Amino acid sequence: MKKILLFISLTLFGITSFSQIYDIGLGYTSSSILYGDLGYIAANNFGFYLELGTEVPEGVKSQNDNGNVNWEEIPEDQISTDFYYTVYNFAAGYKLNSFFLGGILGFAPKTTYQSYNENIQFGNDGTLYKTASTNEAKFNAGIKAKYFYPLGGNNVFVSLGLKATIIEGLGVALGVSF
């Protein structure tokens, strides 16, 4: 896996050395996932994007986490079980005039966490104890579109993005390109 990531990094670095547009953006999806994207579009108008996104959960651990409680130790005090995804995407596509259109492939590890009421088990102030486990990952795929709006004549653009993926749903992004 490390060799593959190194190969991809070196390949992308080589392509970015001759790139004509660098793009940095921040977006939000209908699945409450906040994501950032970093992209570049080469002189031949072929472009790549890397995206990283996560849903911001209530919290995974409280200050009272002593690491001694496992998943099944106090199930009668369990208040809730929830999960969130951390999404890693790669997009590739083509820019025509001011528009970029590409496909997205990625994966998303699912982190499950459980909340417990400590008041019964530990006799303290009743704060929540949260424990987490990453136990599966899902495949992600979708489409990405961006529009580059020029700001003055200095090759600086505002990028407006839309995407739709299996896990994240619909998303919008705002960025700056240079």
C-alpha cells in the first residue's frame, strides 16, 4: 500500500510541475460531511483532485475516558450507537473552457461509536463515555463538476463546485484557483 501511495504521489508531483491551475476548495454535502479538495489541471486540460472529508460527530471520547471499558462491558447503560464516515476520494477529469467535469472514486472507513451513561457504572457526574471502533469501509463513486470564475487578469479564479457520490450525496464547494 505504501508503494502504491508513493507511486501516485510521485506521478502527481510530476504532473503538477507543469500544471496551469492549482485549486483549493472547501465543501459540504447533504450527508453533513465537510470536505476539502486539492486539485490541479495540467496544460493539456486533464486534471486530478484529492478529497478528504468527514462528518463531525458529537465526540468520540469524553474527558473521563480511562480506556478500561470495552464494547460489551456495560450494555445496559448504553444510551446510543452511531457512526460516521471519513471519506478519501480521487477525481480525474477534463477542463473545457471554464468548466471541469470528472469522475470520483474513493473509499470511506466507517467509525462506529457507542455512548454510555457513566453515572451508574462509575458513580461520577453522569457525563457520557464514548468508545469507537473502525470496523468496515465502503466504496465511493460519483461525479464532480467545477466552474472557474476569473477574478481580474492575474490568473486567479474562484472555483464553484458540485458533486454527487454514493456515500456523501450531493455536495457544493467554494475554492480559489491560481
